[in-house]
Amino acid sequence: MEETAGVAFAFAFFAFYFLFIATALLFGLASWVVTILAVWDCARRDFPDPGTRALWCVLIVITRWLGALVYYIVVYRANDPPVQRVHLPQQTPQQVG
């Protein structure tokens, strides 16, 4: 009976250990993806000053996901206006052709 409890404990320990490592790897991979996407957007975006672009890119690379989150809130969301429906005037067939 004691041997079975030891096997069950070892199985539970290694299962927990595997889940912990898998979760850490997934968060690490997600951090890299978010960082690369933020640097890519920063490199493509038009800033008023090239130094601002360089500063944001360096900040994102150094701080990784935290810098990407700050970039998203400060720059990306600030330039993303809320979605508004565009009402186009109705065109008559004479205006189209």
C-alpha cells in the first residue's frame, strides 16, 4: 500500500512539474511573439521624429512584453480611433455612369 502511494505521489509531482514547464514555455513564446509584433509595428509606423522610433524600439526590446504593453497603450491605441459607421450619400445611376 505504501509503495502505491509513493508511485501516485511521484506521478502527481512529475505531472505538476510538466504542466509548470509547459506553461512557462508558452508564456515565454507568447512574450517573444508580442515583442516581435510591437517592434515590427514600431518600425513601420510614422513618428514625427526618427529618435522617437529608435527610443520606442529600444524600450520594447529591453523590457520585452512590458514595453510592448506600454507601447500598445500609449502609441498603438492612441492612433486607433473608435470604429465609426460611414454613411455614404446615395448615388443615382446618372452619377455613377
